[in-house]
Amino acid sequence: MTVHLIKLCVGLDTLSDLAAWQSRRLEALRRDKQRPELIHVTRHAPKRASEILDGGSLYWVIRGWVAARQKLLELRPLEKDGSPQCGLVLDPELIAVAPRPRRPFQGWRYFDPKEAPPDLATWSASDGMPEEMRRELTSLGLL
């Protein structure tokens, strides 16, 4: 059975900001002749790895709203300053989801597929509607 992870996206205000940051990160890795992959490093490795890697995604919460997801490709053991870490290797495709409010929490959490918002058919940073407006219309039940 598939299970997802959910995580706060700290320091960014919009899905467009996340997309731009990830794009810059991949470009910097290419420029430095390193393997261009997106890895989010966490302190603790998920114990339900087989369920996560069976089609699971990392859902990003941006400014109190579940905003996007990325498929999880691998859970890679890493070491930083002598302590074990876990690298969440992400598919570079950022998939926008229907905005859904989410209260703050620390670290990552398991996220039941039944609670996950549906993907949006299309999304681009220039689709015309500001994300704040989309969130407000969603909270009013108009989207």
C-alpha cells in the first residue's frame, strides 16, 4: 500500500518560488559537473520505505497550504558531520495540487493517500492567477 510524506516548505512564499529555487539548484549542479538531482536531506529516515517507494510522493506545504507534490524516487542513506541522515531523492517534476489548508508541524509526516488533494490538470508560474488569489478563492469555496 502506497503512503506519502508531507513537509513544510520553509522560506518560500509561493509554488513559483519553489519551482525557481529547484531550477536554480539543478542548474548549479550541472554547472559544477555534479549529478543533477534534487535531494532533500532529513535527520530521520522513514521506516515505511517500501510503502513510500511504491508510488509515494512528497507533498509540499507552502504558507499553510498543501500546494504541490513530487514523486519520491529513492531514500538514500547519507552522513553529515558524522551523523546519519536520509536523502529524499525527488523527481524534478513539480506537480501542483488543489490547494488545501494545513496547520504547521515540524519535520516530515506520513500522509495517507486518502487525505491527499487531487493534482491540478495544469500549472505554470505564468498561468495568470496569483497563488494568494487561488488560495483565497479556494477558502471561500469558489474554486
